[in-house]
Amino acid sequence: MPAERIDGKAFAADMRAKAAEAARAFEAQAGRRAGLAVVLVGDDPASDVYVRSKVKTTMDAGMESFEHRLPETTGEDELLALVDSLNADDKVDGILVQLPLPRHLDSDRAVQRIDPDKDVDGLTVVNAGRLISGLPGIVPCTPMGCDLMISQQLGGDLSGKLALVIGRSNLFGKPMGQLLLQRNATVIQAHSRTADLPDLTRMADILVVAVGRPEMVKGDWVKPGAVVIDVGINRIPAPERGEGKTRLLGDVAYEEAAKAAAAITPVPGGVGPTTVAGLLLNTVKAAHRRAGLTAPAL
């Protein structure tokens, strides 16, 4: 039987609807809207598209959007001063510094300057520490979306399930492993230097792949009945579509893997749409916590 195709667009729409409902509840209790500030430095076209999407979805969810666009020549002191002012602004519940920054700026320094309680990307060392310690904090958006997808497929308790996460980045791989551990899965964290990787993947009830290598995971690597979450987004040449055209592939060979898996995310249309939706959820949760209100269970 072919695998269930996990519809990321529909899943993200449900996440956005929950965020909007929580935002209305927050406004009714706090007397103001939850607010998200986005900082964009320079004119990178891809970043510009992402920022426009984030601003629109924030406003559509009934939240305030504070957009700050700085020129390419912005100095580090100026950027950090802006972050400090947003940290001190009570109308701002979430701060996102759009990455990558221009090369002359220290991305890590800018991110770590964000108040951890407003760090809606979940990238500060404080939120990373909270996650690994099992304390309330802000979880990076993409791992959160994947965790919710897995929960929908297998339930909240993953006791007895073996989960393999291929990838160990601070942005995705490490927090993804921690989220699965919190749901009682037995977790293996694999990476580029892991030996006998195909043998490991064939054991996994839950396979999460984020390596940035097109179709690295083949169909015969997938355990029958596994849930497969493909986080990879790889743009490759597609001359069959015309000169200079490209197409997107995931890290998993979808057609092959779908013959074995119970459920699988496609690329595009799988994990990707959930990332911005997760940003909205993180913002409204942060707003509740900052106002001393009980954060919604979303």
C-alpha cells in the first residue's frame, strides 16, 4: 500500500488557525495584540521574499508586525542597538533577525543578543539549554512543526519507537532529537561521519532527514511502515523544463521511499510550509508568557 502523503500545506494552515485563535484570546486578555519584529539587513532577494511572507502571515493571524529594513552597509553596533531597543519594547513579543546577514556582521552575536523570552526562532543558548533540560522555552520552528507532524501520525507518546535523526545542526538536528526524546522515543543522532548509515535507517520507526543532499536516502533504506520526515530542500538543474530552469528535491528519494513508508512528507509541500506557521505559534506563546498568562497548549 502506498504511503500516506503528509500534506504540509494543510497542516500549516491548521497551525496558523490555532495561532490566530490564540492571538485573539491574548488580545482579549491583555488589551493589545501580540507583536513580532523582523529585522532584515541588506537586499538579499530570497530573504526579502521570506520577510514579506512572514509579515503577511503575522498580520493575517491578527498580530502586530514590526518590520525593520537596514541597508547592506549597516554596522554591527547599529544592528545590536536595534536589537536592544526591540528587547526593551513592551509591544514586541518576538524578535527575528533574518539570516543570513551580510558577511561583515556576526550572525551569532546578533542572535545571542536577543532576549531569550523574545527569541521566537529558538536559537539562543538559553532556549537551547531549556530544551535539553526539559524546561519551558521556545523551540526552533522547523523541528516544532516536524514534531507536531510525527505526533499526529503516531500519538504523543513514542515509547518503544526508534527514531533516527540524520543531521546534527543547532538549528534543526539537535533540537529535533531532544523533542523526540521528550516524547519517550529512543533516539539515534546520525551525521556525515556515521558508519553503516543504511543499516541504521532500516531499523528506524521514525526517520527524520536534514542533510542537504538530494535523494541521499534511498527506498531500500526505509523500514516498512516507518514515518519519514524529509526536511531537505535542494535546488537542482532541470534542463527538461527549459534552459536555466531548476526543480526542488528532498533528501529522500520520495517515489522509492513511499513504497515502504507508512507516511512521508513530500518536497516541496511537506515540512517547508510549517516553518512560518511555527513562528506564529512561538510568537503568541511568548506573548502569553511575557504577560503572565497561561500559554496555550498548541
